[in-house]
Amino acid sequence: MIGTAYAQAAGSPSQGDTLMGLLPIILMFVILYFLMIRPQMKKAKEHKTMIDGLQKGDEVVAVGIVGKITKLDENYVGLEVADNVVIQVQKQAVNQLLPKGTIK
């Protein structure tokens, strides 16, 4: 009833099949680079430029606290948040540089 079945010899995969198999993975990494990694590196570079350009008298937002820079150290910034009230924050905590005259 059942005849003898013979297996066919497996052909070696061609180079095009391997490349076509890896193409979706390569495409995902390219998309990931342009959508996530590159914008994050650009934003970090802009933040570093802003931190390096801080000067006394600049008005900034640091961790949600608005203040005027009164003292600059290598790692810390003195922020005057009210009359005769100065707090120390890390330079990296400064999020935004405000236009002059924002703080009354």
C-alpha cells in the first residue's frame, strides 16, 4: 500500500537567501538609529553646549526651580531663587536657559 519515500537532497542556501533573511534586521537597526539614537545624541550635544555657555547673571530653570546664577563652579551652580536665598545645584541639573528679564 505505502510505497518507499525517498528524501530529496537538500540544496545549499544561496547567498541571496541569507542576505534577504538579514535584511529586515538590518533595516530595523537603521530605523532605530534615525528615530531614537541620533536625536538623543543631538539633544545631549545641545545640552552640553548650553551648560558650557552658562554665565553669572543668566536666568535658568534647574529641576523645575527658576533662579538667577550667582556663582559658577566646575560642577555646581549657585542659584538665587529669592532675595538673599541661594541654593546649590549641579550644573547638569540646569534644564533651560531663560531670556533676560524673565524673573522679576
